[in-house]
Amino acid sequence: MDLLLGIDMGTGSTKGVLVDTAGVVLASASIPHSMSLPRPGWAEVDAEGIWWREVCEISTRLVGDVPSGSTVAGMCVSGVGPCLVLCDDDLTPLRPAILYGVDTRATAEIRDLTEEFGAEEILERAGTLLSSQAVGPKLEWVRRHEPEVFGRATGWYGSNSFITAKLTGEYAIDHHTASQCDPLYGTRTFGWNEDWAKRICGHLPLPRLVWPQDVVGYVHAEAAAQTGVPLGTPVVAGTVDAYAEAFSVGVRTPGDQMLMYGSTMFLVQIIEEYHSDPALWTTAGVERGSLALAAGTSTAGTMIGWLRTITGGATFEEVTAEASAVPAGCEGLIALPYLAGERTPVFDPGARGLFAGLTLRHGRGHLFRAAYEGIGFGIRQILEMFDDAHTGRRTVAVGGGLRSPLWAQTVSDITGRPQLVAEQGIGASYGGALMAAIGVELVAPQTDWATITHEITPNPDHRALYDELYGMWRESYPATRDLMHGLGRLDR
């Protein structure tokens, strides 16, 4: 029996699955980890000590679960992104990986590159304005602030392309990840913006471009010894975790949307024709020649975890029960969930969290429900922008945050949109296994392993209240932006 190995390096853990060609999961494994926050605005991971080590451990475990007579026919690794890993010729990282949009250190570089290339030209050629999500400014930051590191580097990678290189020795990056390396990549043309890429990357060569389902190379002897994966196993490129997760639940047709409930919220919508919006990310998709819109918040589950910590460490079940007992609208309390700045659509690393309307009548349950509602209002704001490109046909909810029925129900009530939930909720690693199966031609390219089990429907009784509160919520950020920035200067 041919089996596929899918691994995903997420923000809070690395997960892996062993799957057959029908999509049946034979074994799974997970290792928790955390990111490093060494300075305000910085978010990093030890690419060798966490990502590669955990991929090796999980691969070894899962290969040990392969039944007698079966073989690992292909593997695929996805990961958080877009990230920046700078390595030498031996694929040794020269500094910790700089993470996606939650790392906001490159504010000056975003400004300067935007002035140098022009905002309108960047939007036209790259499809997305520069923000903390973009890799180009992160490269520029290292060049300016750590010139010795930049000078010693011989290649640059995302999270999954770093692992692919460790497995195969190949220097390649998938089109989707590349399309989030603004302004290096041209989303209209599915190729590098050669002049801008050479200006920013300097002596660093540009990786070979491949599609997420393409076989990049084969597991070499050293990687086989460390991971337990058989020598010569085909390795499929993979991509950023959110897109692998969308792929895992069948979000593949124009109008399909994914809401990923996790440490942050991430949204993907497949589109039929090229469309750019300065408040969104226009990207290449997973399948060859496809396009998508994306958006992401800087906090979501992390805000819920933070609240649990500062309010006494109650269990998840306890705070969920308390929040569920609070009526919709939290009796006049709203929250801006900008505790780590915000990505889409305000793109403001200096934004801060806010609870507005607090009184002595409000308790812990109100704070948690207000947090969920604040996240939901942000999702509504993004989905309304998605509709300008292509009206959403169906919305699929995924991610660990679905453990809280209140969270997903609140989002449906606020947005007015039903959400579909798939039977298999493992996520990006499962999507990676499907990409591997397609890449090594064990299943047809159109194969979809997702089975929808139920639907979360909006409660119409809450719509009028949430419409009113949404208007107030949208006013709260512009009304307090200058105050937030002033407080941020004091923090620095």
C-alpha cells in the first residue's frame, strides 16, 4: 500500500499525518512549540532547533507506524509564512527565522522601499502593498542592521522551502509563498520581478519557482538518516500552512472561502480573475495558474490565551461557559483585538488592543465574549472586501479554534454567513499529504478528500444588534489611532 506523509510547522506546534490514497489517516503526531519574542515587534523561531528537529522527530515516529508491506510514496511539508530564513552553503541558518506579519520590525524598510519603488507601481506589479507580511522589507532589514549575516548568506528560504532544501538539497520556492515575498514576485505574471528582486536580494540567488504540488527533489542519504524517511522518497514543494489548510477542506473553486481559527485568523478566497486591493493580499494559489485573495489578523487565539492568563488561568471550558452566559453584545462592551498591532485591513504595527464601554457590571465572561465578538467584527470587515472581488460562494471553517462553539457561532451571527465544517479537521498537514498524493500521481489532480459534516448557521435574532455594534466597532480604531501610537512610543 502506498502512503503519504504530510507535515506542517504551525505557530504553536508541528503536526504530521500518515495517510493512504483514499485520505484515511493511519497515524498522526504533534509536538508543541512557541515562537520567541526577543524585542517589541520581533517574532522569531529557531529554524534548525525547532522546525528541522521536529520534522525529523515526527517523520521518525510516523515512518515507524508504516504497516508491513506498505511504503512512503511521497511527502510534503508546509509551514507558517511568509518567513525569512537566511542560510549558508551548508544550509545552516545564520540567524533565527523572522516570522510572518506578526514580526513588525521592518517598519522603516516598508516605508523606504515604498518610496523607492512607488506604492501604485508595487500594487500593480506585485498585487499587494508592502506591509509587515512582506518578505522583501525583512530582507532589507537584515541587509541594513545585520550586514555581516546578510553578507555570509548564500540563500534565502521560507519555512517549508528550508525544510525541502534540508530533505533534498534543492533550492526552490513555491509560487504561492513567493507571491507573499513582496515586492520580489509579480502575481500577474507568475514570475520574479527581476529588477526589484535583484535590488533587494543583492548577491543572493533567486530560488527556482515551482508549484506547491510539484515534486522538487528526492530525500538524500543524510536526510534519510535523520528523518527515517526512505532514501529517494519524492518530496513535493508544499506551501504556506494556511493555503495547505484551505486545500485540505476543498477550498479550490472561485468563490470558495476559508476561515482559519487559530493563534491568528487567516482568510483565503479563491478568485477567477486577477484583482488587487490595497487592504488585502493578492497571491498565487495552490493549483497551477490559480489566484487567491488573502487576509490575516495579528491575534485571535493568542488574545484568548492572554485573557485566560491575566484573569487567573481558568480552564478553556470554564471561560467558554462564562462567555456563553453573557448576552450577545456584551451589555455594551466592544473590543479591538489589536494586541500585536494589526495586519489586514489596517496594516498598522502600532495599533493596540482596546476594550471600550467597561463598567463595574462587566465580569470575566464579558471580556471573553467581547474578544470573540471583536475578532468577528474584524472578519466581517475583511469578508466585505472579499466580496468586491468575487462574491463568496461558500465558507469553510477550519482550525483549532473550532473547539469553542461560541467563537464560530459568533462569527456567523456577526457576518450573516453560514460556515461549513469538514469531517477531517487535522488541517495543513492533511492538505500536504493530498498535495503529495497528487504530485506523485497516485491520485487525480482534482481529488478532494474533504467531507462536510455540518453547517454553522447565523442566528437572525442577533443580526440587528450586531449591525449596530459593527458600526461602532469600525469607528473605534480611527478614533483612537493617534492615542495608540502615542502610547506605543512610550513603550519603546
